[in-house]
Amino acid sequence: MIITDRDMEILRLVYRFKFALGRHVRVLIGFTGSRASDRRLKALVEAEYLSRKKYLYGVPYLYTLTHKGRILIGANKREHKIRLEQISHDILVLDSLIYFIKKYGLALADIESERELHIKDGFGSRKHQPDFVFSYEDKGYAVEVELTPKSKANLEKNVRNNYLNYDYQIWLTNDSKVLSMLKDFQIQYSNMRVIKLEEIIC
């Protein structure tokens, strides 16, 4: 097959966010309909640039990069292991990404994923990074999807880190305990916005 610029965009998207669903590719890469995007994804799978696999019951197929796909885009050759407990979170990160791209009129190039932020950190102790960040009107935004309660101290550590490094931080959750803790932090950290996931994701 002849690899197009759009194919390269698909492969880079999948690499940056570990995987993608068909609906994410359709919207984020700008296909006019699901039939066209599904055909292109099928071609990339058949040419062995992408892998298509079911990981969880009730969850659509996940598209991931193959070794051949990683080589093509010049990415790290090591395969990324899909963590089953992270799949729901990572799907919601991509769903949220679509919301913010539409809301602020962003391009994919305006976004840095958690994976890219860790790469910029280099080797050494791995520190927390937001799920993705973007710039809008010369202001830096950090976006976090938080689905499960963690200790209040650990959560506040991440909030404080975002407070020091970004102009705004937006937290998304569907958990009442997490929501309560985040709203408590808003009193002290003035750059926070807390949103229920159901308000932005249909």
C-alpha cells in the first residue's frame, strides 16, 4: 500500500495515546464518515502497521502500533503493554481530548500527551504528568481524568504540581469521592476547574 500523510497521522495518534478506538481516529484525523476511516484502518491492519484486538468484553476493538508501524514513524521500538485496568481511563482521555479540541478549536499538533511529556522528562525517576496538556491564547492547560480515589495527599501533590506548572488545570471525574476532594482543593488552588465527565461526554 502507499502510505499517505493521513496514514502517518493515524499511526502517530495511536502512538501518542497508546491506542485508539475507531471513533477516535474518525474524529481526530478528520474523516467525513466511519466507512472511510474503517476502510483505512483495515488497510493499515492488513499491511501490519496496526494491530486490532479486543481486550475487554463490551469495549470496541483497540488499535495499537505494531513493530512495523513504530519503525515507520520513528518511534521507540519497544512494544507498549496495554494495561487492562487502564483501558477505560485511556478511552475517556481520548473522548475528553475530542471535547477540548472542539471547544477551543485546537489541532492535534497543539496537544502534548502524557507519553510525550514523559519522553521530555528523559530517564530517571518517573514523575507524574497530566493526561494531556495544550496551549490556548498563550496560556497552558493541564487536563486530568481521575476515575478512582487515591489518597488525598497524593491527589493534592498532583494538583500542586499542576498549579506550579500550568496556568489552568482541568480535572474530569465520574467518582463522587474524587469530586469531593477536588472541590476541596479548589479553595486553595485558584487555577482549578472540576467537571463531571457526564457533562462533556455523551
